[in-house]
Amino acid sequence: MAFTPLHDRVVVRRVESDEKTKGGLIIPDSAKEKPAEGEVVAVGEGARKDSGELITPAVKAGDKVLFGKWSGTEITLDGQELLIMKESDILGIIA
């Protein structure tokens, strides 16, 4: 990817949700909620303390993460729909 986020920002690709419920019902696109789960694509170098010391990010490219429902800014880059968000918007890493 030819894009590198700055500071403590992270680029995330949403993981697509299932199109069927557990009972076998098909969910139309208009009724689907956007998933709050994704894969980290790129990470900035990290935030800086007041002293100028770099705080390294806790996530890295390839991590599967959970984030808030309204987190991030949606962008389209190289034909992919991605989210750019601050690292603090990430709720956790899925093991």
C-alpha cells in the first residue's frame, strides 16, 4: 500500500459479516449493520509525549481488532474501502 498513516493513526479494513443468520435467513444489504471488526492494514509511527519521546503503537499490521460503531473516517484507496482512526478508538485485539 502506498499510504502510511501519521502519528497514532491506524488504517483498518472491515471484515465482512455473514449474509445469513444462524437460523438460515438471508439478510439484505440494506438491513445489515456495518461490522465493528476489522484487520489492521497499516499503522503510524506512534504518538509523542510532551518530552518528545515516541510511544509505540500497541497494534501492528495484520492484527484483528474491534472498534466502536461510529469510529474512524471512511476512505476509498486503491479500490478498497478502509477506515482511518486513532489507535485510541480501537477497543481491543482479537486473539
